[in-house]
Amino acid sequence: MGKKVAVIGAGMMGPGIAQVFAMQGHPVHLHNRSRQKLESAHDRIRGNLAPMADYGLVQAENICDIVDRVSLTTDLSEACSGAAFVIETITESLPLKQELFQELDQLCPGDTILCSNTSVISITQIGERALRRERILGTHFYQPPFLVPLVEVTQTAYTATEYMDATVDFLQDSGKVPVRVHKDVPGFIANRMQHALWREAFSLIDEGVCDAESIDIAVSNSFGLRLPAIGPVANADLVGLDLSLAIHDYVLQHLNASPDPSSTLRAHVAAGELGFKTKKGFLTWTDESIAETRERLTKYLLEVLSRKKAVNHV
């Protein structure tokens, strides 16, 4: 039997993270204070696994066993009992997270590693009420966590190296691609870059340089095509750092550096135009286009993982 994992929170991310470890043979306790949210967790995991089986990422005959490895509970003490790792996925609220980690620190044995899946909140602040802060760190999974490989493992000034090492090793053994974040900065690594891109994209729309649709067309048909094969740092080396420096000397002064969100973004939110939720945002959506977009993204991720698995098994 593998190491027991407790996942706290059965909202958007919790069931998917629980699935990641259950797929690797680890027993998982998925906790939520509301029984109602827990009731759909097994069906959600089963629904995630079915298309993965179609792409050879999991054996269809193993789906029931994987789902059965995820136990559901509203009892936090039961969820954490015997867990080697506890991963928090509750609402992005600093006070709620601080309260939970203070409780987890008192509840869990000293060798249990306590992790937060927050995407932007300071891990240091989340754990500041705990006594044993050396075993608190960040493990930021990307949505959907069972398809997107990256996990950002963030240490604070208090995190002990042994707990960072153990977490990175466990995530690698569980099929994830962990990266170490040595400084606890807002947004960590990938979200900082993603939102820097979004800021520039929205700024181009604000300034009337192009429309929203053109932004996505431009990205998808240029540097976006290269990114899975070569990241931005390697790409700078490829084109030459002398050329990169010359470009930056000229263009950086013209890029958006405002600390304030886009005026167009604010206007859409003020008008109640929230994207998929309301079928209108920067773009206009229908039930059909929303479903097609979600399906296209899921299919793309499944195909990428399937190809990667095939290459690794050659």
C-alpha cells in the first residue's frame, strides 16, 4: 500500500488532486465540511478517468479500484489520521487557510507534511499561526490536475529542506512534474508569467491595437505553437542573447507595466459579462461553443499526455 494522502476541500481542484494519487496506488481521504459537495466526488473522478482510458492513460479495468481508493469524509481528524501528506484546496481566503493550517498543525503528527494548493496567496502567511512551520509548503497544481503535469513546490523562509525534498520526490513518483520555487512570491512562477501575458493582451485591446479575437489567433499561430517544445529561456538562447538584449532595449519601454487591471476587463466585470459564466466576456459564447472549447482543450491535453507516454515507453 502507498502513502496515505489527505486532500482537504472537494471543490474545483480537490477531487482531481485526489485522483492523481489514487491512480498511483495511494489511499486518499478527501475531506469537505459539506457532505453535499462530497457526494459528487466519485462521479467526477470516474468521469475524468473514462476519457483517459480511451487514450491509454489508464486501464479501464482499473477505474473502479482507483475510485475506491478515494475515501470521503466530513471528519477532518479522520481524513488526516496516518496521512504522510495533507494537501489543502479550500477557498482562496487567507483567514480561512490560516485557521485550517493552525488546526492541521495541532491535529497532525510532526512528520506529516502540510501543503497548500493556493495559486497566489503567500504560503508564509498561510502558515504563520502554526507552531511547526518548517513542514508547511506550497504545492500548486494546475487545472485539471490529473492532466496538467506541473506542480509548483514553494518553500517559505521556515520550510525545512528535508520536507521540500520529500515532497518533490513524492510528486515525481506520482507522475507529476514538480518545480522548486525558492522564494515565496505572489503568483509563484507560471501564474506570474501567465498574467504578465494577459496584462499585455488586455492592454492591446484597451488601446485599440486589435480586437480580442485577434489576440488569441496571434498567440495560437505564433509563439504559442513553439512553447510546448521550447520554453522562453531556451528560445532566447536559440535566437541569441545579443538579439534578445537589443529587442528588449527597444521594446520593453513600450510594454504595459501598470499595476492596475485593464480598463476593458473592469468594464466587462462591471457589466456582468464574466465569460463562460454569462456567455459574454471579451468574446461572445453559446452553449455549443463553450462545450466545444472545453472538449478541444481536454482532447488536446489527453493527446499530449498520450504521446508523451508512448515516447517514454519506447
